[in-house]
Amino acid sequence: MGKNLNTGGNLDSVTPSTRLLNQKLGTSPAPRMLTPSEIALLQQSKREIAEYMRKMERRSDN
């Protein structure tokens, strides 16, 4: 894994939106509700990871 950023993200996160979400969330010790922009990033990250996995699956089929 990449070096952890001070804001909580990894340099080698699977997707840019995952990295940005990790940076926004940081490492707060107390739970809290996500903001609408964080929810949108989480949904975008989910779509990007699904697409990444589909590509990896296609490669392994060949």
C-alpha cells in the first residue's frame, strides 16, 4: 500500500473518488453523519470500483 496521507487517504487508492473520500473523512475518533458530498463520493467510488472489478474479471477470462 502507499504511504498514508496525514488526512487519511492512501496514495494508491483504487479510485480517485475513494482517495478523495478518505481525505475528506480523515481519521476522526467520533462517528458522525456523512455530508451529501461525502455520500456522493461514496456512491461514485462504488461505481468506479465495480467498473475496475469488471475490467479485472475480463482480463482473467482471457
